[in-house]
Amino acid sequence: MNSFKDILESILKLRSKWLRILMPISALGLYYFLLTFNNVYTETYDIEPLTTARETIRSPITIENQDETKRKTREASIAVEDRFSISEDISEEQIGYIEEIFIAIDRLESESEMKEDSTGLPVQLNNREKVQRLKQLISNNITDKVEDSVFLRLIDVSKADRENGKDLFISYLQDEYQSGVRTDNINSAISSIKENIRYSTLEQNFIDALQELTEFAVVENSFYDQEKTAEARKQAASNVEPVIINAGEVIVREGETITHELYEKLQLVGLLNDDRNVFPVIGLAILILLIGSIMIYEMNRIDNRKGLDKGKIASILLISFFVVSLMKVISLYTTQANQLFFIVPVATGVLLVKQLITERLAIVLTALYAILGGVIFNGEIPGTLNIEATVYFFFSQFAAIVCLMNVKDRLSIVRSGIGMSIVNIVTILLFVFLSFEKYSLGDVIVLSSFGLASAFLSAVLTIGLLPFFETGLGILSDIKLLQLSSPNQPLLKKILTEAPGTYHHSIMVANLSETACDAIGANGLLARVAAYYHDIGKTVRPHYFIENQLSIKNPHDVISPEQSAEIIIRHPYDGAELLKKNKMPKEIIDIAMQHHGTTLLKYFYYKEKETNKMVSEEDYRYPGPKPQTKEAAIISICDSVEAAVRSLKEPTEEKIDEIVSNIVNDRLMDGQLDDCPLTIKEVKIIHQTICEALKGIFHSRIQYPNKEAK
């Protein structure tokens, strides 16, 4: 029956725990979703072609306009001119024919000079005979196409002029053939050579002959090459860049007529289709779910260590709400021209979390806030993240956590702000150097001033908001603990004036407890401060406690053990009431109430047992509860150890070790440490640490001789 009851209680406790974590995180996730919804949701339009745009419409996504890309590719391919191949053989053949004509004329003249008649004089041929003889010397391809009159005029030219004319004519032919003579430009090639010859210094008859010879010499030598043309068109098509519509690009301006081309662009980017908006919203929901899951995991981890209360849950929610809301507000005034996200004091949140809760949670939230910042500052362009904002927020927050070395001093927040400002400026310079855009010196100075302002505002807001969380939500920070440890605190003055022995005892317990807590990684500062106040209840009846009975008679000698036990047992609860009345932190109140657990008041129990054998042990036990935290358990042990060791007349190392061992073992055997998360290994470390500390306090001293001895 008891087993079933325990299981049921465990289930109810587990259910309560998860509800305590899930409900606030679910509310926070819903808030994040609503806050970032317009950053991923695209507004659609019910418009028709050839109407006038009522507002400027920008593309929500980056996408390729495939139809426009195909059109540009087609135009580029069509624009490629046909490719032709030049036949060098034809060029050489035609130039060879021209050279053959002039060589044959030179040979004809040589033959004429060698032939002699009967009188010994050279044989003189008439024009017809010269032409006939010349035609015999040259190939039929020439004679079939060139008129005899051309040959005759060439023969009549002097050898020197003919040689110059030949070289000039052949050079003109070579130029045209190198450029390529096609069917469509053969006439222009012939005309070009004729024009060049006309304006030469040759004789007119020779010019006429060469112009007529041009008709024969110039033929088609360049022919259409299908393979080269196809390859050129393919290359031109591959060089066409895809037509991209970038996210944020203006598609239609206010007052502009929506042409069919613009209408197709609007349709392409999904501004006319409501269905496409579902997917970004699903993506946002998944992102929020992942962020919420990470926060739930971290909060559960803190709760398992008994460090998560309502105040800390409220702090996480309020800080997260504040940071993300601040980013959203500033994003409303941020444009591509003014990058105001550099001025967001985003590090405020993690600085508060590190001081109020844990450094690990602060680091986790650094990444989460940075991701959300990338969504919030995306210019409300779905499908995009502002990577610059994400990187800047991450480094800024991480720098704040690293530079906040000493969380026990408010000035450390200012020092953290200095380190943060340096990292902010370095990160901004990183973006400036990586960017293709040219930044002027003035722009760099302005952006750097944004980084300085962000660090300054983060430090100021942290200092300003910290007291609100400490007082309003009852969060116990190290700075608050330091304030409570000041001797000027009214309650500490009360102990000092009304129960000086208890005050000294509390100081000793504080020293021992802090040392032991630091040895096992517990909160040493909390243990120290709680130890200062743990016996505040003794101020109600200070003289009933032996450390305050200086030069007075022990009042317990005149009352019954039962009455004495009632007075002694009452002091933890009197102390808790005093602490509550003075609005002290719950952690200190709990330790004051738990530091005796349910231990037995042995002295008065055994005193009563001497006269009353039927005495109930329960009447002489503290009502509890048992220590619930490591700090409470350590203070419980140190409280008993300090009192026991102080009672020794001649404390030695062996006696100290024996007393500490007995007290620790007694606590373990009595089950006083069952409800706290201390491990056996940690208990051994606590035992060793307390012994070393006490041996340092009660070390042996030199016995100085008095005057009489001298």
C-alpha cells in the first residue's frame, strides 16, 4: 500500500514539475511565434494584369526567372553570326594563277630576245602572235576566263612597272582572301581591289588590265561552317547568366501599370498564391519548437539540481521576453541603409541570467537569442536569415559572459561592458572587411559607435534591472548575498548585540561551510551568508544557549529537560519567522529552518531518561525538515562540528578528526542527509576539508612564560 502511495506521489510530483516548466515555455514559444510571424509570412495580392499597383511590391524570395533566362539565351544564340571556314587552297591557287601569268609574260619576253632572224636581229612578234604564244605558256583555267586584250595590255607594260603592279595586286588579293571572300561579299571584295588599284601610280592601261584581271582572280574562298556556328551559339548560350529575382527586389512600384511580364514575375515569386505561405510558417514553428525544447532541457537540468523555483522560471521568461521584444522594436526602424541591429543591447539578457541563475544557461541562451535575432532582422523577407545579425549577437553576448568574471561585484558588469565593446567593434570591422561594398571612414566610425552603445546600454540595463529581479522575484544573486553579508545589516547587528556568543559561533560556521562548499563545487557564498543567519532564532531567548551564558547561571538548571528541549528546538523556527518578517531570501530562510533537520536533542533526552524511562524520543527531535540542499547539509554538519570542537579543552588533530567523523557518521546513520543531493564521495571531501580547516584554526601555539615564571 505504501509502495503504491509512493509511486502515485512520484507521478504527481513529476507531472507537477513538467507542467511548471512546459506551460511557461509554451507561452514563451507562442509569443516568439507571433512576434516573428511577419518575418516569414508573405502578403499575397489579388490583382489583375494591366491594372495600377496601389503599393510598391517586393519579392519575398530569391528565385530564377526561367522564362526570362530562356529568352535571353535564345536572343544570345540568334545574335551569333554564322561561322565560315576559309579555304587556303583556293586562295593559294588563285594567287598562283596570277603569278603564273606574270611569269609567262617574262618568259615570253626572254624568248623574243633570244630568237633572231636571218640578218641576226631579234624576231619581232606582232600582238596577236604574242598573245597566242602567251596562251600556250599558261594553263587553260586562265585562258578560258581572261580576255586576250588583258594579256596584250599586260605585255605592253615595261618589266619594272609590271613587277611593281604584280606585287601590289597580289598584296590586295591576299588581304581580301585572308578576310574571307564569301558569296555575299565577293562583289564588295572585287570593288575594293579595283578601287585600290585605281588610286595607284601605275599606268592607266596597266590599271585597266589589272581591274579586269580582278574579275578572274577574286573567287569565293570562305564557306559556311555548320559545326563552328553551332559551337559558337552553344558557347553564347552558356555565357548567359540566369535571370535572378532577388529577395527584397522591387517588382512593381506604386502607381506602375502591371504588365503581363510583371504579372508573371508576381506569380513566379508566389505573391498571387496563398498556398505557398504555409511552408514558411511550418518552418518557423519547427524553429520555435527546437528553441523551446532546448530551453525545457536546460530548465529540467537546473530543476534536477533543486535550483529551479518560481522566481527563476519567471526570470527566464521575463528576460527572454525583454530581449526578443527589444530586438523586434529596433528591427522596425532598421533598413539596409541603417544597420541598427548593431546597437541592440542584446547582452543584457545573458548578463542577468549568469548572475541570477547559471552561466551554462546564459551560454545556451546566447545561441538561441542570436538565432532569433537573425530571423527578426531579416527585413521581413521569408526564407532568409540576417547572418550578420546572428554572428554579431552571438559574439557580443559570449564576450559579455566571458568578461563577467566576478559576479560578486557590480563593477564587474562595467568591466564586462568594456570587453564587450571591444569584441563588438572587432566583429563590425570583420563585416566591413568581408563586404564587397565600399565603406567610408565615416561609416566605419558610425557602426563602431553603434557597437560601443550596445555594450554601454547592456551594462547599464543589467545594473538597473538586477535589483528588480533580486527583490521583485526573490532571486538570490551573488551581489545580493554580498549585501546581506555586510555587518551593517540590522539582523546581524541584532545577533552581535543580543547574542554575541552566537554571532562568533555563526562566523566560525560560515568559514567552515564556505570552505566545504567550495571543495565540492556548491555555492560557498550562499553557505557563508546563510550561516551568518542560521541561528538568528537564538536572539529570542539568547541566555538559554550556552555560548551566550557568560558570567551568568545556566537557566536550564532550574527548569525541566522537557522545557529546555522545547526552548532549544524552537530556535530554528523562531529564526525562520524573523527572517520572513525581514523579507530575507527564501534560500536563507530554508537553511535556517533545516540546519538541525530532525536530529535528536541528546543532552536533554538522556537527562530526562534518567528519571523517566518511558520518555518518547520524538519529543526531543527537531520537527524538520531535513536539509534539502548541499549548502543546508554542510551548514548542518559544520554547526555541530564547531560547537563540539569548541567544547574541547585541549583540541588535537586526533580529537578533531574523531569528532568530525562521529558527527558525519551520526548524520548519515540518522538519515539526516537522505533528502539532500550529497554523494558519499562529496561527504568524504567535506569531512576532510572541515578537518583541515579546524586544524588550522586550533593549531598548537607556543606557551609564552609569564612574569612569575621568569
